[in-house]
Amino acid sequence: MLLTFFMIGFGLAVSGGVSIIAYMNFLPVGVSWADYIIFIAGRPECYFLPIGVLVMSIALFRYPNNL
């Protein structure tokens, strides 16, 4: 159960991180860093990174010896 919880968090973190990196392709086009941050703040898939890190942290700190 705990490993499943950790792996779900890991999958969410990877999905969100890949989305954030993929949207960095807008920067060479001329989008400023401020506009980039505002853009990714409005994309729901970019919230998967902090949610995934939070889920993994809960799994690791709540049951540190079970993984």
C-alpha cells in the first residue's frame, strides 16, 4: 500500500516536471520568464509536480522504514 502511494506521487511529479520542461520551449520564441511563470501557473498539469512531491514526502516521512 505504501509503495503504491509513493509510486503514485512519483508518477505525478514526473508528469508535472515533464510538462513544465516542455513548456520551456516557449522561451526561445520570445516569451519572458515572467510570462512563462504566469502561463504555467494557469496550467493544471503543472500542479502535478508539487502535488507529487508532497505525496512522496508524506509516504517517506510517515513510514520511513517501510519502503
